[in-house]
Amino acid sequence: MKNIFFIATISLFISACNPKTNVWFNDIKTSIEKRAATKPDSIVVTYNEDSTARFEHYFSGGSEYKVNTFSQDLFIESDTFYLVMESLYNSDKTFELRKGWFSDHTLQFEGVLYQGLYYGPFTLYYPNGKVNSRGTRYKDEDIGIWEKWNDDGTFVGNTDYKNANKEDAIRQIKFVE
């Protein structure tokens, strides 16, 4: 019985950490982050209707490659904005690396969108920087095994959202810079 439990646990762990999908994600992330390091030709700043959000659009060679979204802390009277989301794009904007930030500048989440929907590995963080949960998304849907931790880093367990076979389809999506 112990051997069956051990084998089941190992297979859940392996499916939660599919190395091929992680390679797909990391290749896209690296390429997009390299492009985002480009010095901008211009930066256009816009605001939402009530001026509580500011958007910085970065352009190089006539192409937008980054949008930073800033928000005001609505709980205090201040003109100070803080980064809440960073969107980095490939050349035709079919791929986006999106990162969300807590008000204290720590990473809140990270994932890749393809044509506006999340695909591949997705990670949520606690404000202290520890991983909250991690798994895979396909067309914004959680699929396969998702791992969950407490904010102190203690592993809580796994949730199986099924459809792990969709990871094969994710890896078929070809990244074009």
C-alpha cells in the first residue's frame, strides 16, 4: 500500500511540473523580457477617466512592446501611483508576459497570454514573496495538477483540475518574435 501511495504522489508531482511546458514558458518569457529591455523611442502616458490609474505605453521602432499600469492607493490621500501590472509583448502582440504587483512592489502573479488568454504555467504569490499556488492554464482555464502552499511556505496539497492532456496543445503554440 505504501508503494502505491508513493508512486501516486510521484506521478502527481511530475504532472504538476511538466518540464516541456516549463521550457515553452521560459523560452517565451526570456524572449519577451529581452525585447522589453529595449530602450524606448517614445513613451505615451494616459489616464483612466477619473485619473486613479496611469498607463505608460513604451514604443520602439513604431511598435508597442510594454505597458505598465499604475494605480493610486485609494485608502490614503495621495498623488502617488504604484505599479500594479506590467504587460510585455512580442512584436505582433500575440504573446504577452503579464506580471501583477502588490502595492509594496512584490510580485503577485506571473503568466503568459496568447491572443489574450492565459496558456501555460501560472504562479500566484503571497505579499511576502512565497508561492501561493502554481499550475497550468489553457485558454484561461486551470488544468492538470495545481500545487498550493500556506503563506509560511508549508505545502498544503494538490488540486487536480483534470484535462492535463491539453498541455500538449499548449506546446504546439509557436512563439514568433
